[in-house]
Amino acid sequence: MKSTIAALVALLVIGTSSFVNADEVAEITITADKLTFAYDIKEFTVKAGQKVKVTLVNPKDSQNLQPHNLVMSKKGSLAEMIGAANNPANFSNPEFLKNPIPETDLIVRHTKLLKPGESETLEFTAPEEAGDYPYLCTYVGHAAIMNGVMKVE
Ligand SMILES: [Cu+2]
């Protein structure tokens, strides 16, 4: 009986496309492009307070052999984050090249720098406040084009 109810509930959820169950885990896999500095997913939407798993994949057959990361930051902070990542002082700092995480309190969470063939999953609870929460790659020179938005609704 329980499973019948669960099946009915599942059907109702499928039938009502605007309704997203906040108890469901939103799983998003973002893959770095093999040729250019870009993510394949520029935007995704989650519910406020929803459990989220975001995986960054740097494909092992990457042709540009670039390392990439995924840095998630505070609501509406994309321009400031690009500025922080592209601070010219970073580019001549060998430590920054190894772990390119700019010093700013705008960062909420981030992956490590992933080489081709590596991936990492960030697990978290989406913010309660609706809005556009940016993510970007802070490796030298990537931030301005390698970014996207997690929309919280
Ligand atoms: Cu990158």
C-alpha cells in the first residue's frame, strides 16, 4: 500500500511540471569544455532549502589540458568574483596558480583545482533566499567566460 501511494505521488509530481519537490536532491553535473574555457551548463535552478549535489567533471580527453575548478559565491557577486579572480597580482603568484582561490569572503564553497580526468562533487543545502548565485572557474584567465548561475527560487 505504501508503495502504491508513493507511485501515485510520483505520478502527481511528474504531472505537475512546475512543482519541484524540495525534499528531492537536485543533482547537477557540469562538464568543462574540451577545447575552450567554458562549462557546458551555464544555468540551473533549485528550490530554496533544497539539497543539492553539484559535480564538476574535467574530461579526461580534454584537448586543451586545462585545469579547472568550480567556485560558488554569494548572491549577485559574479562581477566582483571575476574581478577577484583576475586580479593581476594573482597572475605572477606561483601559489595562486597551484590553488587559484582568490582571497575574498564572497566565496561560499569550491572544488579543488581539477586536472583532466578528475571530478569533484559539492554537496550543500541551497540558500533560503531566492536569487542568482554565481559559479565560476577562478583559474587564471578563465573567470570572465567560464561561469554560470545557480538560480534559487
Ligand atoms: Cu577553468
